[in-house]
Amino acid sequence: MLTELKREAYEANLALPRHGLTHFTFGNASALDRARGIFAIKPSGVPFEKLRPADMVLIDLTGKKIEGKLAPSSDTPTHRRLYLAFKQIGGIVHTHSCHATAFAQAGRAIPNLGTTHADYFFGEIPVTRKLTSAEISGDAYEWETGNVIVERFLKDSLAPLDLPGILVNRHAPFTWHTSVAQAVEIAVAVEYLAHMTFLSLQLDPRLKPIEPALSAKHFSRKHGPAAYYGQASSR
């Protein structure tokens, strides 16, 4: 099972450059075995094209390294913090994709302007507050990054699977879902939505968010007990 977990994480990491979401060694993906309390994550600073499944590092939810010759991603504490807080998720992706990162650097949420956005997010893609100087300079910077994400969800009682991603202020996007493959899909969608939103706001800077009824219709036809999009066997 842990070999399969490493394979899932490996394939998710390779998907990031394939979808144009990363360059060089930017970003990472992890996959969680919730029953065992162990996740597999990309090793730190290793180019994606040089990765092998055996390179994935296994970490438990206490932060202990279980298996791996290489050092895990520097973002490992952020992943661990999210796995501890969001009990339904099984995979996390972090990228520095261009348009989504532009919104993050500007400290701006990505508004829900149309049905494509509503297919994935039940509302705007939120943005965190800025980290404080103390949070940045301390020894637990990456853990604090996870904390500001969790704080944003707790502040407005947001549901992690209704809003499966966030922009970290001045940093970049994180996405998640019940599997790491789905978290990759969300990461692709976030970049696509950020690009579309950027173009839409250039056309009309005063453009308002989508009508709530239309947003709810598009989200509910893909998600939840009333979903009817696609084939019944895949829902």
C-alpha cells in the first residue's frame, strides 16, 4: 500500500510540469493514506524530470520521517497542517502557476464570475491574510503558512471540499481534494480560472460575481447528493 501511495504522489508531481503549472523545482504534491496516517511527498529541490517513485518521502502526521533517503519538500509542514485540519482530504498540490500566483501576490481573491468557476468552487477562491513578521522569521514558517490557510477557513466557516483551494498572500496557490489526482485537477482549474478572470476584468473592471442561483446550479450538478453531471458510475 505504501508503494502505491508513493506511486500516486510521483504521478501527481509529474503532472504539474506537464500541465504547465511549475518550472524548475517549483511546487510539490503529496498523497495521504488516512488510515495509516502517512503521506508521500516530493523530495526537496529535486527537478521533476529526475524524480522516481522511490524518491517520494514518507512522513507521518506527527511529522516523523518514516521512509526515504532524501529530505522531504520544505513545504511538508504546510501539507501536514492541512491534513490534520481538513479530515476529508487525501491529496494536496502546491504550485506557482503564473496567473493564480499573480492574484496571490496582489493579495486578491479570485472572484466567481461565471459557470466554469462555479463548476469547481462554491464561491470565490479565497486568499489568506499576510503572515506577520514573527510568523515569517520563526522556525515554523511553513507550519504557519498552513495555519493562515486553516485560519481563513475557520474565520468564515468555509468547507474545504466546497472551496478546494486557496491563495496564500504574497506566495502562491494550494489545492486539495479527496485524492491527489483530484487535487491536481483543481490546481489546473485554479490556473485556468485565474487566467479567465484576469481577461474578464480587463474587458470589464466593474464586472460583478455570478448570480447566486446560477452558481449554485452549476456547483450542485457536479457535487453532492443531487449531482447529475457525467456518468452515474463515476460519481
